[in-house]
Amino acid sequence: MGTIYIISDHGKLTKQNDALVFTSPTGDVRKLFLHRMDRIIISGNVEITGSALRMLMHHRIDTIFLSANGRFNGKLQFEEGKNVFLRKRQYDSLRDPDFCLAVARSIATGKLANQITYMQRINRKNASMNVDQVIGQAKRNLDTLSVANSVDSIRGHEGMGSKLYFSVFRLNLIPDWAVFKGRSMNPPKDNVNAVLSFLYTLLMYRVDAYIEMEGLDPYVGYLHTLEFGKRSLTFDLMEEFRAPVCDTLACALFNLGILTATDFETVDFSKESDDAPLQYDESAIAENDRVETSDSVKGVLLSKEGARKVALKFEEKMDSELFYPPENTKISYQRIIAAQVHRFRMLLAGEEIEYKPFMIK
């Protein structure tokens, strides 16, 4: 079982017997067997026949639609989780300030600790007094986070930690053409941000799928603010995986020559563009991401071929194994994400006393 990507400007998805068939604009045919997939991600202007759509729904294949810039367009929605008592616990927990504070602190701690670990790796390869100083500041910030007495204060420490982290992130990029001018999105202002944004999107919907499988409400978060249409819990539970999954992979894609300068394109983002819309949905933006607000601005996106390369390597990363302390064995990132979401569900159900984020060593 795995994830199938269809990344194409045009093309058609049809049903053929017990399988789906994607026909590209050039006439190439790709047969997709449903017993080999558990989700399908479609990016671009792909036509889907009614019979193909019914097959996806019948087999409950998680189907997500993205625009060319990785922006969420929609998904097939199946039956909602039936465990109303679990969701009631979730809603009730928002009225418990101590619970909210503890969860927000755990999530932020996991994210910042993983960022510090990655900065230490960067420093081992690029020994620098400046990186040492930034790591020292990040550790002091993390220490202060441990005694923060409000969620707003925790958000402030999380924002400071991310600012320090991205100030040295560029040192881990080898090619001169790999440009990183600080974290930006919608549009990404450089090629590194284009990759980060795309990877964060893929990670977000992987976490989101497990949240829904556990019967949780993805809109009820703790570190991220509650806003109409914002999947705050999804943003919360993906934080600890940003550095070990997406950031490390982004650097590897550039440093190992998997991506080249031809895998990117500069496009005009505007309010009138369907493929590169400048008008953004505030509910889809994580804390501390910087966005453009002018009427029209140039941005950088992955080409279709570049997006295919990134998606392929993301799936390989999901299948890679590492030691997971709670189970005292090596398992894949995919299973770790699923396990962490399940552990959060156990916390809400009263079967765990605290949420322990996944932290790399």
C-alpha cells in the first residue's frame, strides 16, 4: 500500500475493469491498481470520469487535489468519525487551560529540539562560531519555553526558535544556485522555499489522514490558533516532523543533485490565477510563515518534473526506518507518524498522562 501521485497539466483518469487508468496529454497510459494504494494525490488540470470517481469513493481511497503550487483545492470526503465521545473530550479539553498549556509546550518542545539537533549536524559539517552562538541561543530559548506560563508565550518561543533555526539553515545547502532568503510562502520567493512548501504540504496531508483515521477533529488544536477552516491539530502534530522529514530531505535534494535549476520556474502569482493564486486562505497558513499581500508578485514553483522528483523522494523518506523509542525498535517514518497521532488520541482518552513528541538524536 502506498501513495500514488498524478502531476500533470492535463490528462484523464478513467475506470477500466477493476483498475484506474491515467492517460497523459502525450497519450502515455498508466494503469493504477487500487489494492496497491491507500491514497492518491492529484496536482494539475486532470479530468476524472464519473466511473473513476465512484471507484475511488467505493474503495475509500484518500484522494487529495492540489494546485500547481501545492495549495489545497479539495479532497474526497468519506464518512465522518463516529466516536462522538472522543470528539467531545477534544472540545472539552479546550476549556482546560492546564491541558492546553501542557500540550502546546510538548509540541513546541519537540519541534525546537529537533531543529537544534539539525543545527548541530550543520555545525559539524560547517564548524562556525556563528552557528555555535545560534545553537546556544536556541538552547536558552528552549529552556525558557519549559517554564512559559501561557500558550501565547509558548508561541513566542516557538517563533523565536524557528527564526534562529532558519538563520543558519542555508549553511547546509551546497549548490550556489540553491537560494534561500528566509522562510516565505504563497508565493515561495526562491527555489528552496518552493521545495519546503511542497514538502510541508505533503507532510500535512499525511498527518491529516491519520488524524481522521483516529476519529479526531483536525480543526481542534492547541499550539496553533483556532480559526475558521484552519486544521490546527494537523499543524500541531506535524511540527515535530518538519525538520527530520522535510528540511533534511530538501537539503539532500539539492546537495545530491537530484534537483537541478531546470526543475523550477518563475511564475506570476495574482488574484486571477487558478494555478498560482495570490489570494490565500489564512486558515492554511502555519504560525510564523511569511506571505505576500500585494496584488501581483513573482514567485518560484517546482516544475511538473521537479514536483514528481520531490514526491518520489518524499515517499522513499516515509518508508525509511529509524529507531522509535516507545516501541524499542526501528520502524518507518510513516508508522512513526501514525503512532504519534495514536498516542495523542490515547492522551485525550485518558490512557496517557502526557504527549511525548518524537525527537531525533
